[in-house]
Amino acid sequence: MVNNMSKEQDIGRTNAQQMNIRAARTIADTVKSTLGPMGMDKMLVDGHGNVIVTNDGATILREVDVSHPGGKMIAEVAKTQENLCYDGTTSTVVLAGALLGNTESLFARGLHPNVICRGYHEASLMATTYLSNEVAMLAEGREEYLKIARTAITGKTLENALDKVSELCVSAVEQAGSAESVRVVSFPGGSLDDSYLFGGVIVNKDFVLEVEDEKETYRHFMLINTGLDVEKNEENVQVQIDASSYSSYKSAGKADLISNAKRIVEAFDNKHGIVFVRDSVNDHVCAFLKKHGIMAVRRTPESVIRALKRATDSVIFQTVDDISSYTSTNITREKHNDVWHLFVSNNTGESKEATLVLRGATSHTLEEVERGFDDALGVVSLVMANDRIVVGAGNSYARMAVYLRNHAAQVGGRAQMAIEAFADALESIPATIAENAGQDPLDTILEMRHQLMEGNTSVGPDVENGGVCDVLALGVIEPVELVRQAVLSAAEVTNAILRIDDIIARRGME
């Protein structure tokens, strides 16, 4: 009886592991075909018929409905990769899928999940240490940054204007200092070649009230991180008052609002300007301010307010009582597709914020262009932060694989088999790149191994002609941190999945 129960438990645990592995590999297979410069696109359609066409792994995993917990873990690690390194999500997921796939042969050879986990963990540390100490190179200035941007863009919609886009990305990060300080806006119409860099912040908001002179330029503004309206009582309290009391109540509220408006007018010192307000603005306040040459922009997102502060070295007033002065700047209005936008720049011509203005034929095209720009901006920012790069096109993964095979024997024991399986999984990255280009993945990997053993350390898949080529000579490079994090994240999520031996339904909330 005991033996039968033990067998049933073992079967249940095995089934749970298999289900998790199968679900995770399904997610990996979904994005696998998008990897590399010849990767294919996916069409995502929701229940309302809205369509997204993209080959961005992060977008695909964010938009698809993943119900299995094992699959959700893979999707979550992709999100982490994107947050930390901006790109490399597809590589992370493909690598995790390959690691999980290799566990099946390890199980068949009698390895316990914990042994595999220890081997994978050891392999990830060995590989990334080798990557940082032996494979990584120093970026040699702006030309390397441009190559980084080109590599990130290749295979995406932006590829049609490779040089233009690369220059815009590098210039934007150079001006702003980081990808977080670069905003991207899209204006349908024209072509990608019409895109440009604006040294400041573009606010997709207009004034509450219309202005007579659409081309007027404003020189002064103010940031208020609150509202200019009657505060609403969130408690559901009923109060009975007579008509005269209600009239007095309204008059008092209006008087307070006008008093706040007068304080703003006095702070502008009889100068025309704009006040950006985070929350709502009362109509009486808007009318009063406009009468004195001050235009109000309401419901300005807090992120935009912070960006305006950085761009112009201005002050954010948390309450009306804090208001003391205005900031001098340059603000112009432009209409794009019947929508007014405010272009805010610094008087000095030097801004800590930059905005990439993207142009394209359709909104669908621009959405994918914007995703590509975000990735390129991120990797350029990543390299500018530490100036360390590796050869792209899966080269660094193949080099780590060769290193692990040469040093696996030093570990010994059964963990050695797990380390060798880890090395095989690393080669799935260049193999997939070759496969997606219509080349034979096995021939490509075998040739890469041979070339690497011969000392040719910059080889990668030749996606145009087949076989391998010197991808470093082609300018294919990527941040070392992107690859390092991908390997560590893939190993971590794989081990987390392998350690699960049962799936138990939680008791619902009462």
C-alpha cells in the first residue's frame, strides 16, 4: 500500500515537472522565430479586432494570454530582462527553453532535479565570469555606440533608415544622458527619414481654452503638482442645507479659487505664460488666468511634469501656497493630425531631456518603429554607462559554450553533465539565428566551434550566404550586460521551474 502511494506521488511530481517544462517551452517556441536579423513577425489580434504586428519578444509576451503558471514564469523573466537591459528578451526566453529542453535527456540519465539545478547554477556563474573577464571588450567611443544602435535596429522596421535612426538614437542619449530621459512621440505622415530630435519635451496637451493667435510663442511657464479646482470630499456624507446657505457655500468656494488664480497671476508679474497643472482646473480659474494672458494646461501627467522640470531646471510647486516665481523658456504650439502639441525647450539650448519625433506612413507602422527605438535607446544607454561590449550574432554565447565544455571536467560528478547540457543550450542562440535566416543550424554551430577552436573569436552566422563570417567586421556588437543578464535570468527561471515538483490549488478568498 505504501509503495503504491509512493509511486503515485512520484508520477504526480513527474507530471507536474513535465507540464511546467512543456508550458515554458511552448512560450519559448512562440518567440523563437523572431530572433535575429531575419526573424519573422507575429500578428497579435485581440477580441476587438485590434492588430499589433511585431517581432519584439517583450511585446509579444506582454500581449499574449498566458494561463499556465510555468509559462507565466517565463513571461515574467522576459519582463525583468526588458526592465534591466531594454533588449534581449527573446534571447533570454529561447535560452531558458533550450535549458529546460535539455533536462529531459538529463532526467533519462538519472540526474535528480536538484543536481541539474546545481550544475546549471555553477555553469551560469562560470560562463558569465568568463564573459566579463575574457570575452568583453571596451567600446571605443561614438562609432561603437552607432554600431550598437545599428545592431539593435537590424531586423526591425527601422532597418529601412539604419544610419539615420542610429544617429538619432546616439544623439538623443548623448544629449539626455540616459534612455529614461529620452521621450518618443509619433506623428503619422511622411517617412522615417523625416524623423528628428527635439532638444526638450513635447507635451501632447493643449490649452483648456482656445487662443486667438495659434502661432503665439510663450516665454514663461509654471509647474503645479496639484489641481486648481474645488476639492471633492471622497466620503459619502449627506448634508442638508437651504438655498441661501448653498449660495454662500458656492460663493466661498469660487472666491478661494479666484484667490489662487490671483496668486498665480501675481507670480507671473504681469507676463504672459503657461501653467501646467497635474489635476483638473476649474473653468472660472481658466477664464481668469486667460484674461491676464496665462493659459492653463490641465491633467498633465506627473511624469511629464518631472520631465519639464529636468529639461528647463524649473521648480515644481506642490501647492498653490508654495508658488513664488515662474521659469523662462521657449514654448511653441504645433498641430499634427488635428492635435495641438506644446514644444518646450530650454532658453540656453542645453536640455537634460530629449524627444525623438518619429514620422511614418501609418499609426501601425509607427507603433513598431517606436518599440524598435526604445530598444535601441536602451542598449546605447547601457553601453554608455559602462563602455563594455561583446561581439553579437550569438558569438558570445558560442564562446561561453566552448569554455564550459573545456572546463566541465574540473567540476566532476553528475553536475558535469548538467554543465555540458548548459553549454549545448547556449549554442541555441546562434543556431536559432541561422535557422531563422534559412540556414542549417547544425552546420553553422559545428563551423563556429571549429573556427573558435582555431582562434577566430569573432565569427557568427552568415545570414546572407550561409556558414559563418566575421560578424565583428560587420559591426555586429551588443552590450556585455545584456548577454550576462540573459544568461543569469535564463538559468534562474529554469532552476525555479525544475524545483517545482507539484502544483497545488490554493484555497480561494472567503
